[in-house]
Amino acid sequence: MNCTGHACFIQHPRTADDLIVLHDVADEQPYEIVRTIRLQAIDFENFITDMTVDRQYIEDSAALCGDGEIKKCLLICGRDPAFGILVIPEAKCYVGWAAYIRE
């Protein structure tokens, strides 16, 4: 999946609530989704309530990501998502930068 768009990325968020911020549209950066990771409901809930924990599913796809002119991201969402989290891993297995998006 190579979806693109613009989003406001936050460094080292603790929870998904940290990503829902008022921001200037000029602060949004271009991104490309390089892989979508769909989680079971409980796993997604655990992820969005504690984004500081190392996650194997992030580490498994970290090599695909990058923080360049166009941010190459993972999209992490639930099985039937109303929203998702764009993630650029740091140290391969946890969230370095993230953004909230609606699917």
C-alpha cells in the first residue's frame, strides 16, 4: 500500500491523545504509507494507550520507514478502524514520530 497525504507529526507521543492537537496546516508534512498493520481490538487499544513500549510488529517493518522529505510510515490501526496512527519508528521498535489520521 503506497498511500500518500499530509499529517502533523508529533515526536515521542505517549498516547494517541497526544496526537490530536490543533495545528496550522502549514505544519503538516507529506507522508507515504509503506505498510499497514491491522491489530486486534485489544492490541490496538494497548498500542494507543501506551506508545512508549517496544513493539515487535514495529520492529519487523522498521527498515521500510524513514524520516526524509517524504516521511515513510507504518499505518497502525484496528481491524475495523475509524482512525489510524502513522508511525516512524525510532531505534527500530518504538514510536519516534507519529500522526493521527482518519481512514
